[in-house]
Amino acid sequence: MYDKSIINEFDKLKFEQQKIIVHALFDKLLDDIPIKQKTISEPNAFKKYRGIAKGFWNIDAQEYINNLRNEDRF
């Protein structure tokens, strides 16, 4: 599983020292995680949702915005 002597030594440290070690270990773990390189050929994740709400408002989008703007004005 893991070496308990390391944990025992860790427990002997002051909180601030423990915090430094935890941060250093966390940073090391993050550095070791491979980052997937996004390619240009990869589709935008939101493109598949484009147009799914068409007709939901039963009004043209620009007309809707214009109505909102008119409501805002006195």
C-alpha cells in the first residue's frame, strides 16, 4: 500500500511544513499529467448544440433583443 514511516515522519512536522509538502506533491502530480493537445481538426464542443432551440421563443433573436432594449428605455 504505502510506507507508513513516511506518514509518521510527515505527522511530526509542523502544519506549515506539511502544507509546503502537500503543495509540492500536488504540483508534481499536476506536472506529470499529460495535457492533450487540441488540434485544429477537432470540432468545437458547442457546435453540436447549434440550432437546437430554433423556434423555442417563436420570435426572431434580433427582434427579441430589440424588444428587451425597448422595455429598458423610458
